[in-house]
Amino acid sequence: MSTGSEVFKQPEPENSGPTGRSQRRFPRFSVSLPGRFMRSDKLDYPCQLIDISVESAAMTTPVPLRVGEHLIVYLTRLGGLEGSVVRLFPGSFAMAISGTQRKRDKLAVQLPRLAAETEIPDGEVRTYPRVSANDSALLVLEDGSSFVCPLHDLSMSGAAIVTPERPPLGSQVMLDKRPATVVRHHERGIAVKFHERFITAEFGSSLRPQSRR
């Protein structure tokens, strides 16, 4: 019987999409850092880093921006960056980073270290471990479309999903009937952060047959 949900199998690495080659040249790291940015009006505004590579960064902000705007961004623990807005998403934006080769080389050294330190908050390292997952889960996008997707890994606070779908960063989705926000795109899919933590053993309920009474 059809469920109306499309099942996606894990794609082969060489078929990871048109940006796969670029992503391998410039690894993208999920790093959550608070910051401020300055526009041409010389005022500063709040932002929060979502992910970053040596050539671009994605951030959330409550401030409406325009594609092409030049920004000067200061991020805690990372310092200053300059660049231009290249894409807009609900509540967030992507910025192409400009700078000298020396600045890029410095970022290439800083980013892996920061990612290793901030991938899991200090207080959650033992409490909410991330484990590999061999299961699948139902992913529902904002437009109501749904897909059964393999899980790459899972913790009480988030999950990485294997899917060709790339909803915009900041999108609200449902994964296994749990509200979540898309926080990162990776080579084989997306990563989401759950709105509420839960027991990982309970995961997968959306795909289990319901008992009949």
C-alpha cells in the first residue's frame, strides 16, 4: 500500500550533486558562534553563525538584508570577516567571504579546531552523545511534502539526514514527528536541530506500524 512518501536510498559519493566538488575543496563546518555585523549605515546588528568554509558562511539574523550588500562581520572566537550577501533564506543569509590568501589560509587552520570544540556544547558532551544511525525517518518539509530518508547520525538534540532535498537554512521541518530547524547542508543531505530533546531509543515511531485496538 502506498504511503504517499518517497523513499530515498543513500546516494553514492560521486553523485553528491553539482556542488560536491566545491564542497570537497572547501570543507564546510557546522560552528555556532554569536556575532555582530556592520552595514553601510555604520550600525551594528546581531547574528549567529550556522556554518562556514574558507569561502562562505551562513548566519541567522532578525535583520532584513539585500543580496549584494557588503558586510563586516565580527564573530566571537573567530574575529573579523568581510564579504557580500549572496543568498537570502527565512531568518538567515549566506555570505561570500572576501579577503587575502593569507586570511583564507588562517581560516583553513581555525575552522577545523573550532568545529571540533563546538560541535557538541561542553555541557552536553556526555549527556547527549551523537551516535551513528542505521535507521530511516520520515522527513516532512514546510510545503507538506514528505520523504523517508536514511539517518546518518542522531543525538537527543539533532540529526544528520541523507537526502537530495536541500530546504533553506532556517526552514522548519518535522523529522519523525518532531519539530526541527535546518541548520546545515552537508555533502549527502542536511542536518537539523530538534526544538526539544528526547530519548533516542524512542526515535522511529513515525515509521512503525500502529497497533490496532
